[in-house]
Amino acid sequence: MNDLSILDIVSHDVQYIDAIKAMAHDVSINRAVNNEFYKLWMTEKLNKRQLEIFAVNYFHRIAPTVSRLARTFVSTEDVVSRSHLIRNISDELGHGDANAAHMAILRRWLESLLQKCGGRNFEDVLGDTPVLAVTERLTAESLKLCSGPAPLANGAILAQEWHAYAQLVNLYEGFRNYMNYYELEEFHNSSEYFYIHIGWAEKEHKEQSVVTAARSCHSKEDFDLLKQGFFQFLALLADFWEGLHIELKLHS
């Protein structure tokens, strides 16, 4: 954590910072990250239908990101925390450039992957590929968490951001299995979604989420709510990846 972030944490938050950082670092051993989907994705190429199921459900899994941040902003009255949340939202929305919004970049990646591996447009795939129940549950329940009290909401955002970095590293490693479908420069151009996040965005968002989490805790009751939001969101993410893996195996 850099000096600016340390200064963002006022004295009464210090008692919780070590516990919050420990929780965040333990995401790497949680089943939200250590799961069968990532193992499959990184070791095998999916077939055409499996890629379509993945593309649609991952797109819907990511789509509410800004809404979760916005609801947390509303739930959070602390000005410093709000400034961090706004920076995160601005990153996600391309700083006002719709073409640079992260959802637009994600869509371009999925479009290229589906075209290369199956010759289909993403829009057509969206129209005939079901959204899984675990995906819908993740969206609905995570939005509820982020609409709750500030510690609950910021606990969910802590889980979102610390899971996201591992998620993107793993997805990029698996995407490399499809390099032979692309010219070399074309492959790296199509990897923009990963390079933006792994290179800088998610590193900042992880750090910001620790600050907002710490600043939302003023009592043991607040910290308990923070842990509730954190672990409930991780459980939703783990269930999503497990459900997606089960569905993909049905189409192997």
C-alpha cells in the first residue's frame, strides 16, 4: 500500500487494517479463485458451445460492476471513500469515453474469441444462449449487498476487487491457449481487456478497496458486517464458477 493510501486511513481505522488485509490476501486460497473452472480454462480449449456459454455468462457476471460500485457509493457517506469509489467508477466507464469503457473492451474481446473459434457474432450468441441461474443469483444478491450499510457494501467491494485481479490473470493465461487462432499482434491487440486490468487498473482498485473497507469500520459490529459482505460475495462468486463449470462439462 503506498503512502497516499496510508494517509487516507485515519487513526480509528488502524485497528482493523491488518485483519482486512489478511482477509483480502486469503482470497487466493478461497474456492472463488481455487476452482475447477479456472483449472479447465487454463489447461484445455473449450469447444464452440462451451465458449458461447462462457462468453454470455461471464459478460452478465461482469455487467453489474458499475452498479455495485454506484450502490456502494450511495451507501457510503465518508468523503474519502467516496472519492476512491468515484475513481473506480470512472475507470470502469473509460473516463467518459464509451469506447474505452471496460464493458466495451470486454465485449470486443468476447466478439473476437467467438468469431475466431466459432464464426459467430457475440450479439447472436447472446440471443440464443441462456443465462445460468447461478449468474442471475450472483447479480441479484451482490447488488443487495452493495445496497446495504456501508460496512456490508464495502466488504462486498473488497471481495470484488481482490477476486478480480486473480480472475483476470487466470482468464488471460487460459486465453493464451487460443493464440494459434490469431496473428501475433492481433492476439495482443485482442488482449487489451486483460492488459488494462492486470497492468494497472485492478492493482489500484485492490488498494482503494482496502482503504474504503477500513474507513467503513468504526466498531466491532461494523467489522462483522464488513466480513459478512466480503464472505457472502466470495461465496456467490465461487458458486458462479462452480455452476459454470458444471454446465460446461455437460457440453464437453
